[in-house]
Amino acid sequence: MKRRPSRGALIAGRTSRQAQGRRPFRDRRRKKTARAPWIAGAFAVALIALIGFSIRDGAGGGTFSMTAYQGAEQLGGTSVSLDDVKAFAGKPLVLNFWGGSCPPCRAEMPGFQSVYERHADDILMLGVDIGPFLGLGTRSSAIRLLDELGITYPAAYATDRDPVRQFQITGLPATYFFDANGDLVDTAGGFIDERTLESRVRELIGTSAASVVP
């Protein structure tokens, strides 16, 4: 005669099956936890792209008015246009749009300062604040940032939205490279590290030396 399992055995068997049934759930939780850093990383990359990669195809033409925060003597005056600056400088121009409350701008500006100090005789470095037109700072926050980082290259603020429209800028920072003739030869959307900027400036100086119009 076949004996029925005892109540204790039934409970033990049911407990064992329940434990086995829960194990995949724990495994799934571990897998989700392992994926969490990758999800966070992807979100960070997307955020940087949203803030920084801002130059659209075909952008980079036109002129606009600006007022100097500092370096007016290198720009040809306190209230000038981009065309005025190009004509006055007579050498390659690195034009960087930034804002006082723009994290990638803050991160790259010390590198711009270092490159400027090495090549001040050969290029004009100009930072133009358009943060107020993109919700990335005020003129007051821009001045504080210049002081905090010890930036000495010429800096100005755009007097209206013209550069945002003419250069089709949707985020900051955004950088444009002009040769000594005032022609746009290169662009960069988003953060530029010092090594990359140094390489582009050296190339810009070399290209301008070969193509300058007397």
C-alpha cells in the first residue's frame, strides 16, 4: 500500500518549490541592477548631446553686434560687430559662443585660456556670451564665471538674438574657426578638450598663413 507523504514533507516540498520559483525573480533583479549604470551612462550622454552638440549644417554666416566684457582693445572697440572684429584683427579668429550657466562651457574655458596664452600673437580668441537667449545664464553670471576661471582672452555679450539665428545655435558651447581672410573654415559643436583645440588652432594658423590675401 502506497503511503501518503506526511504533512511535514508536503510543507517542506512546497517551501522548496517556492524558493526555486523565487530564484529567477532575484536573478532578474540582479540583472536589472547590473544594467542600471549603463542606463545612467546613456542618459548622461544624451544630456550632453542635448546641451552641447548644437551646430546645424549650413550654419556660420552673417554678422552681429556685441559689447565687450573685456579685451576691447583687441576687438577694435567696446561696441562692435563681428565684421568689425575680423577686419580689425587681421588674423585667424576662434569664435566661441558660451553662457554663464552652461556646464560644458565652464569645463572647456580653462583649455581655451591655455591655448590662447600659447598662441595670442597668431590668433584672436573671442568668447561671446549668448546664454540669456538660450536660458543658460545672465550677464551677471557670465561676468562671475570669467572672474572665477581667470579668463583673460577677449569676451563680449551679444546685444540681441542675431547670432543664435544666423549661426543656427540650439545649445552651448559652439565654436567657429575663421581664417585670416574672415572665411569660416571649421566648426565644433559641444565641449572641446584642450588637446583637440590646440590641434585645430595649429591647423588654422597653418592654413591661414598659406591662404592670406595681401
